[in-house]
Amino acid sequence: MFTFFCLLSIVSFFCYGASCVFSDHMVVEFKRYGLAPFRLLTGYLQLLGATGLLLGLLASPAIGLIASIGLSAQMLLGFCVRLRIRDTICQCLPSFIYMCVNAGLAWEFLSRYR
């Protein structure tokens, strides 16, 4: 299960991170969030996090631990933003789920790091 959720998170964050960097739709969304200046930073951090998860899976649990904690924290902030702008539960749920998934990955990476 660990590998499945790790790969799910890697693919998701590579796709979403690239979307933040290159998609016009994300320009509009980040304006709606009130976070337009942070769109590129968010995208690059997600790409970096996905890369860190991949490295953690293949080579270094310590890197995976750092990446999963970072992505979990980013998803917590994303969930809070969604609540602040009064998005629906369905719109808030993905960030909450990915926060939980990455927190679980962090726990597993921690156990593998020791």
C-alpha cells in the first residue's frame, strides 16, 4: 500500500505542479484563492515535493520524509485557503485527502529512516 500511495502522490503532484506553472486555468484559480503571486512558487514546490517522494521511494527515506512533510503542510494550507474562501466540501476534500495521504507517507518514511 505504501508504494501505491507514494506513486499516487508523485504522479498527482507532478501533474498539479506542472499545471500551476503552465496552465492558464491555474492563473484564474490562484486569483480566486487570493494567492496569485504564489502560483509559481506553489507549482515549483509541488514539483520538488514529487521529486523528493520519488527519491525517497528509490534511494533515501530521509528525502522522502522531508518531501512528504512538506507536501502535507502545503495541503493543510491549501485546505485552509479553500475553507477561507468558502469552497464546497467537494472542493475542499482533495486537499484534505492529500494532506492525510502525505502525513501517512511521512509516518512510513520515518519508520524506514530509523
